[in-house]
Amino acid sequence: MKSMIGYYPSAWWKFCWVFATPAVCMGVMIFGLIKYTPLKIDAYNYEYPMWGHVFGWFLSLSSMLCIPAYAIYLWIVTEGSTSEKFEKLFRPKVDLTPVDEDNVDGHVIPMYEFS
């Protein structure tokens, strides 16, 4: 983060990124699932068919479930014990130093995933 904005963010921002925002997002999603009622147009007394509800939920969940699905996939394909998986997946070793100190533009940065 420091390399992007020039300073370390405060502990408040880390708390928000790690705990508060995911908790609020998960709470909103769970509350929406619990309080769900089928869509109905009262003016015309029309209820949408079941396939419409299923299609709408599929569209909504297709964007939300990509991240946990990929996390589960990475957990399954990563080799090592549980503690090694935590170390590799949650705190990867990424080399952010420039390849060549004489590089004029300074934009060539090697990033080695799971090294």
C-alpha cells in the first residue's frame, strides 16, 4: 500500500478493509436472502414466473460468488500443510523491487506469485 500512496495507511483503514467492510457486505447479503419476497407488480396484479426469479438470482450471485469460489479452488490446488497454505495464500511473497536500477521508466516490476 505504501508504494501506491506514499505512506502507510492508519490502523483504522486496515480495520475497515479487513473486518468492517466484509462484515457489512456479508450482513447485507444475508439480510437480503432472509427477507427476500418474490417480485410482484401490484398495479397489474402480476407475479413474475419462477424462472425469472432463478435467472435474477443467478445474475446476482454470479458476480458475488466468484471470489469465494476462486479462494476455495486455490485452497484445494495449493500444496502443503494447513499452515503452509495460510502462509502462501494470505501473505504471498511478492518481490516488488525493480528489475534494473538503471531502468528509466521504472515500471518493470516482477511479481512472483506463490514463490
